[in-house]
Amino acid sequence: MRVIRDGYHPAAYNMALDEAILRLNEGAVFRTYSWEPSAVSIGYFQSIEEEVDLNAAERMGVDVVRRITGGGAVFHDRDGEVTYSIVLPPGHPAGKRSAAESYEVLCGGIVKALDILGLKAEFAGINDVVVNGKKISGSAQTRKKWGILQHGTLLYDLRPEVMFSLLRVPNEKIRDKMISNIYERVTSMRHLGLDVSRKDVEDALVNGFSDVLGEEVEDSEPAEEELALAERLMRERYGNREWNFRR
């Protein structure tokens, strides 16, 4: 399994490189990255204008991008999460399962990573990982002819006040209720008293996914052809208004 520790990048690059790796993979590829600046990503089937306060995003310098995967709008806080992606080629044993089964297998890598870091976690719902019943990680997946891409977040910290200033909420009363609900349902490593470095989290994720997939790991960088395709996908899709504002 190729392992790419990819640092901080704009939203369009992050989504373009995930898709480029999916299209060009010749084996399992695991990548970690973060967002610079912070961003909101929306699911493939969502409307950006219905989900995101674009004036607030521009004012706050926050990127907005449409994912190739489904699911809902997600706030990616620059300092609040480590994001991962895993690409599996056609025919990989974990990919032969149903979507629900493969979510459980792949999210098992996050459960294992948190165990390595000293937290007892478990898979919950369709695509979440929880600690003490509170969500600490969510993921989204797509299946294409090139294989499977799953990407998701592992939360360092929570700033729901910022998130709900970026996402469209009908009124202040409902916003306050939603913020309170986040603190009741979602947690983070810092809220759980875990003080670890980004490298510690990346190492745990690599080891967790290696363990559940039965894959040896090899540190890597994005290949030239992956970067070239990502550059084209940024122009044609993720950095393109037509893609991001499509319904």
C-alpha cells in the first residue's frame, strides 16, 4: 500500500488529487492531508447555494468545493482535523463487499488507529466512528470503474460556532440548538484529553489501515502523472464554478 503524507493544501487540490489517484491507481493507496485554508466540502448531490453561506465563506477566507463522494456538507477546519483517503483497485478483497460492508472494514482502520492512540472507539451507523457514543470520524465513499475511493475526517478539535456560521441555518434559534446538539453528539481528541502530534495521528492511521487491510506499506509521493491529472481536474472540476455550482 502506497502511503502519501501530503500536508496542507487548498480544497480543489485535495479533491482533485483524491480523484486522480482513484483513476490511476495500480494498487491500494492511503493518503493523509489537511486543508489550507479551512474549507467546506459538499456532497456530490447537494446544492452549494442551499448548503453554504457563500458570503460568510468569502469573508472568512474559507474554500468551498464539491466532492465526488456523496453525503452532506462538512466543515474542514485547518487545525481541527486530519483527513484521510483510501483508494482500492478493482478486485481488492475489501472492495468486493457491499458498500455497507466495505465501510465497516475501512472504518475499522480508524477504530484501530484510535486504539493505538489510547482511545476505545467503535464503528457506528453507516459510516461513522464513535468514542463514548460520540462521533469522532465520518467518511464518504464512491465506487467507480477504477476502484473505490473513501475519504473522511478524524477530529482534533471542534468549532461548531464557526461551522454553523458557514452552513446555511434558517435562524439564530435553530443555529444555537444545532451547536448545542453538536457538543452532545460529537467529540474530538482534544475534548477527550488526548494531546498528540499530527505525525502521531498519521502514524496511527497508517498502521490501522495496514492492519485491517493486511497490506504492507511503502512511503510515497504523488506520481508525476497523478499530479498532472490533478492539475487538469482542478481546472475542469474542483476549481471550476460550473462543477461546484451544479445541482
